[in-house]
Amino acid sequence: MKQFSDLSEFLDQAWSLLTRGVVDAKFASRNPTFSTISEEGFPTMRTVVLRRADRMSNCLEIHTDLKTNKVFSLKKSNFAGLHFWIPKAKFQIRASVIVDILTGSEVEADWSRIPMQSRMSYGSVPRPGAEIKGPFDYKKIPQQDCFAILRCNIKELDLLYLGDIHQRAVYKIGEPLVSVWVAP
Amino acid sequence: MKQFSDLSEFLDQAWSLLTRGVVDAKFASRNPTFSTISEEGFPTMRTVVLRRADRMSNCLEIHTDLKTNKVFSLKKSNFAGLHFWIPKAKFQIRASVIVDILTGSEVEADWSRIPMQSRMSYGSVPRPGAEIKGPFDYKKIPQQDCFAILRCNIKELDLLYLGDIHQRAVYKIGEPLVSVWVAP
């Protein structure tokens, strides 16, 4: 029966699962749900691809088209959330994050590493979310200046393990790190 | 090659997938992500179980312990979101919802249908999210007065189909229903 005996071992497990998602396209943590707050005040979500997980800087990164509604929402409020559910590990990771939108020269190196085929995701006429007459009245035209990295700076992690006995802990990221077990 | 030729067929597909999640515990739409806005202003998410999907009243239901943070959040702002990603159908469903919290006599019939084993999810000492000293310093004690139904009244649906050609549409729920194709 798997159990986590201390808070640092529990946190290690979370980072191990996050890191695996970056390198293993088939692993569940590859595809978290990203939530922002819409102009109307609704929390809105979408499935995204985890591109980077850096424990040293407590930062997670995803890529986006700069003209999507989620970027407009982030420009109004850059408080966001990432949610991971990894069934095989029975592990849920929730991150409260403050997002920096990186563009232009800051993302050139990343853009150069994106395969041609995948660049279709960045650049659309009309912009994603714009009303169109028929369902296919749009074109995907790769455009480097539509490519952005959303750098998600973690402020809090809420971890839940649904093993035989459930375990849950909250980590407030800062100097020092404050971590506590909480009732699941 | 599957395609949706009109907006009502596209919406039919979404409701068909939602309805299946209610009855089929192994189907992906059984476990949407539910997002609320925390006291600190972060959109916070958790995996939940879809208990009811009613197209006539445009309403989705989930169950919760009344003492969870999501309920506290909903009492401050009842604007919430539900997100479904159904890999087999290549279909994403996003619902912007306004939530009613049902308790007491309103939920008696539902409570009576919950198997004894499952009632453990409603009632915890201390309450879910409360700080505890050791990871196992809590007890699950089924309590009918901790059981609540979150009735999620749909205000908007945003549907995305990632077939060979991507399709996306937005439905504003009201009289009349307003629906448009949008660029994916």
C-alpha cells in the first residue's frame, strides 16, 4: 500500500509527474486543464499541452496563439489555474499561478524548435473565437508573431492522492516554502 | 471523415456525450473539471462526477460536501465553469454556468439513492481543506446535512471538435437560443 510519509516526499511525487508530462506525450500530465477568468466573470477552461516544468523557478509553461480569448482574459487578470488529473498515479495536482505572456524576441528560440506541421496552431484568419458564417470559413496560417509562451508562476500547489487512504497537502510557494497537510 | 454540417447537429452530439457520462461510469464525460473562483481570485479546479444532464432545463448537476472550499467560493461568486474533454470523440465541451446550491429537503431523494459506501464522501472531521497535523488525522463520517447538489444552469456552451477539419461553435442559452460557428 503506497503512502507518503512526509510533505517533501509528497511534493517530489508531484514534480516527478509534472516533469514526465513534458517529455512523454502519452502521459496524462501532458494535458492539463488551464483556467482563466473571462470578461463576463466566468472561469473558463481548455485542455492545453504542458511544454515545460521547472521546479527550481516554480514555473510551468504552455504555448498559445496570441489572439485567443484566453490571452485577452489574461491581459485583464493574470490570475490563472492549472489542473492535472493523473489516473494511473491516482494523483491530482492543482496550481494557482500568475501568468507572464512572453512574445517576440523572448520566444524566438522556442519558435525555431517547433516543427513546421505544429506551427499551424499559431496564426488563424479570422482569429480564434471570431464568428464565421460556415463551420469551415477559416484558414490556419502559421505566423511567428502570433506565437506566445504563457509562463505560469506557481503561487500555490494543492496536491491530492487518492490511494487506499487519501492524502492532501497545500504548498504556498515563497521564501520560505510553507507546507501543510489538509483533510482531503 | 466525420463532419457536422449544422449547428443543431453539433449541439446534439454534445448532449449525447453529456448524457452518456451520467450513465456510463467509464466514459470520459463522467469526470469533468469544475472551476470556481477562490477568495484570492484564482480560478480553482477539481475533477468531479457528472450526476445529471438535462437538456430540457439546460442544467448539469454534481454532488459535493457542503463544507468544501468550492462551496465557500460559490457562496461568494456563483459563476462557474465545467470542462469536458472526450478523447474518443475528439470533442471538447465548455459550459459557463451559474450555480444553485441545493441542500436539506431539496436533496433528500437524491441522498436516499446514494449507496452506503459512497456516503463517505459527504462529511469529514475536520472539514475538507482544514489544516491537520499528520496526513491521516481526519475521519470520514457520512452526514446527510453535509450533502449538497450543485445545480449548474448553463448560460453558454462552447463546443470544439478536433476532427480532420476542426469545428467550433458557441451557443448562448436563452429565449431564443443564439448559436454561431466560430474559428477554432
